[in-house]
Amino acid sequence: MGDHIKWMTKALDYADEALKKGEVPVGCIFVYEDEEIATGGNRVNETKNATSHAEIVAIEKVMNWCAENGHDQREVFRQVTLYVTVEPCILCAAALRQMSVPLVVYGCGNERFGGCGSILNIARDPLPSVGESFDIVKGVMAEEAVLLLKQFYKGENPHAPEDKRKSKKSKDDQTSGEDVH
Amino acid sequence: MMPSELVPVLDDVYCRPVHLVDFYVSSIGDRRHTATLVRVLTTLHPLGQYQHLKRVRAMKNKGVRILLCPAEPQQKAGEAQRDSDNSCAPACTTLTSLLKNTKLPASSLSKPYLVKVPRHPPATRKQYDEASLYWPVTFHEDKEISQLLSGEFFSAEEVQKIKSYLQEAETMATAAAQKGQEPVGIVIVDPERDRTIAKGHDLRQGKNPLHHAVMVGVDLVAKSQGGGMWTLTDSDFYVRPEEQMDSKGDVHRSSSTDVSSGKEKVGPYLCTAYDVYVTQEPCPMCCMALVHSRVGRVFYIKPHVDGGLGSRYKIHVQNGLNHHFSVFQWTGTWRHNNTDPT
């Protein structure tokens, strides 16, 4: 769990970075042999492509890392762990499965688009042509991930001091808003 | 009527056979009591999720039957089977209070017994006809669905246009095959102006295994808007050059203003309302890419076992998702030099 917290803390930094650029605050990190090899944040607005999710961005970076370091891409993907602040959507879950990523650790659920059980269970459903199912660990630093999403959707300044932030009803409405991810 | 070459892929609600559920009924001895019994039963035992069932059924020469209550307490779909030797205790209780409330003699209603009635409201005329064989039901016809199912949704001219775009997609698929790629081609069209925005094909055998035809197509559309996330160079691909404002100033320029930034929104947004012609049913990843991109309609030719638009899932009508779109499978054939229709 200590490792999970360590990596998720960093993934949250990338989500925060996305937020600062006006993107939906989702961040992720691919970890291979206890080393961060690729990171990603949402780039949907920047690329005008609704599929530029943090995971898709980071998957390509893993490929680049493999090319630069002389690693077999297929072998690397089979041994990585993905840390992502929000449950991967159906698109990303299917992409991760296709790349044979064995383990995904995420923060909060994604009730609008989630592909690891929230809407569909792409992570585990039998889909022989897409690849092996993957394992998930969920709820790691979920509150922090939700807080970032709320800041995005409510247009709050994430850097305002705690006591200056608008106190909105912040019950457990996990993820909200559009195009989370 | 010609059988349609474009088969709509509809929500299961429109395709499923009639499912049945056990209900307790009782026969009314004197049909003059019907109105009273219905009135009291409506408060005593509302139909709830079974609003589509009419409360009474007048049988030819067999008197009138009245619905008392479901054999099982009402619950969500997928409940367990009821024991076959279940007693009719709940129905008897209902019956007793019914008699008490209406002050009718016990002889006015028969002992409750089970009948099978349609579980869901009929969504199509076919379902309505089948459901009515079991018990009278109400039916609110959805004109568009009826038209879709009639095979007369598209005019001959529209079918011709769709067919020609699908043939263009086939040409792209052939080009892909010639390069050792999966033979999947895609054409994305703005139907309002009847013009092609992007043409491409599968590239998954290259650098990035996620370069499925749909993912490629969506990124080519982004490039047509000055965006894009991948470097995709292929001499067969087409990307419509970015629109300039025309003399009227309205082509591809929405008049809406983004309030938060104060900037005018320029150009189309993602693939909003675009038509997608793809030679193979998209995988779940690609289907979700189409949802996120807000496409209007998708036409595909070959189904795929793990496809997300009818075969394995129906992501285009999935409950809970914020965008839905129409899907048609082309089942016709055509003579086309380069294609293998299988």
C-alpha cells in the first residue's frame, strides 16, 4: 500500500498539471521495475481529440521509452503497473487490456464512463480478441482525485487557500461533470 | 417492400422476445362489479412496474378476469425463480382485503390462480401483437422505431449515398491490406454538407497497436480542426483542410460564445453529428472513442465477435453513457473490384 500511495501521489501531480492547463484533471504513471517510465495527463482540449486521455497519452510514451531504451514493448507492457487517479473509461480500459497491462491501480470511480465496473466491465469481461483481463486495485487516494475533479467542474481555483474555497455541497458524488476521462 | 440492406442495430428493448411473469388473477362472477373492483384494487395493489398491463381481461364466454398482484413481490429484473409450490397467500390476502373494501360477497370473486402475463411494456408492434396473446397491454408506438424496423427509413437516394461512402471505406480497407495492415477502412463525413472530413485505415500493425481504423479516423478529424495527437502519415489518407470562414461567415463557425473564456467557439466540436463509415464493427475501445467524439451515426459492414455495436455490447445505446448514436449494419452486396464481401 505504501508504494501505491507513493505513485498515486505523483499521478495526482500530473492530474493537477492537466487542471492547470484547463484539461480534465486526470493523471497517470506507468511503473516498470519500480521505476516511473511514462506519465500522462488529459490532452483532449489541446489535441481536439476526445480520445487523448491520460492513459492513451502515457501508453504512447511507454512505447517511446521502450524504443529509446531498447526494450521489447510487448514484454514491458506485460510487467507494468498503471497508477491513474480516476477509473479508466471504457476506451482506456479496452486500450490497457489490448496492451496486456496486468494491473491497474486507480483512485476514484468514474460513474459516467467507467470501464472497470462502473458502466461496463471491460477489465474482466470475456473478450478473447481484446486480450487477457487485468486486475484492479481501487480507491487509492480517491478523495484527492475527486477533489481535483470538483475543482475543474465547479471552476474553483485549486490553489486558493482552504478557508477561501467555496464550501459547496460535497457529499460523496464521486466523479461528476462531463467527459471525465 | 424490399428487404432493407441497412439493418438498424437497436437497443435490446426493441429486439427481445416477450418475457412473461406470473400474476395472480381472479374471475369476476358478476361483471357489473368490475368498475368497483378496479377502483379499489388500484389503491390496494397498484400495478407499479406493470403499468402496461390492463387490469381486466374480458374473455369471450368466460367472463372477466382481474389482475390481483404479481406472484412475486415487485423487484428489479433478474430475480430468482419462484418455487413452483408457492402458496397463493399474498393473493388471498389481497382478495380478502378487496372483498372487505368493496363489501362484495365472497362469491363474487373466484379463488386466485396464476396466469402468465407480459413482463415488459411492448416497444414494437411485433412485441405488442405477441404480448396481447397473453394479456391485454397498452402500447405507445414510437414512430421512428417503427419506421426503422419497416426497412423504409432511408430513401433510395440515401441508400445509394451510404453505399458509395461504404465503398470508399472498402477501398481504404483494401489499401490497408496491401500494406500488411488489418483490412479495416474508415470514412468520416459531415452529412449536413455531404462532404468527407477524413479517410483512413487501420495501422495497428505499425508502431502503435492502438492505431485501429476508428482511432485513426478520429485523430484525422482532429487534424482537420488544427489538432491531432498522433503523427499519421499515409499517402492514402485524406484530411479535409481547415475551413476558412466563407462570405456569410457561418460555415463551420458556430455563433455560440464560450462564456467562461469570452472567446467565440470556432469550428465543429470533435466529431459532433458526423457520420462514420467503417468496414468492420468497432471494438469496445473504438466504440467508446465514437461516444466521446459524439458522432451522429455509424454504418459498418462486417460484424466482429467482440464488437461493441451489436455483437458483444451495444455501447451506442448503453445506459449511463452521456451520448448515444444510431448504428446500421450494411447487409447488402455490391460488385466492387477490390473488395471481398466476406
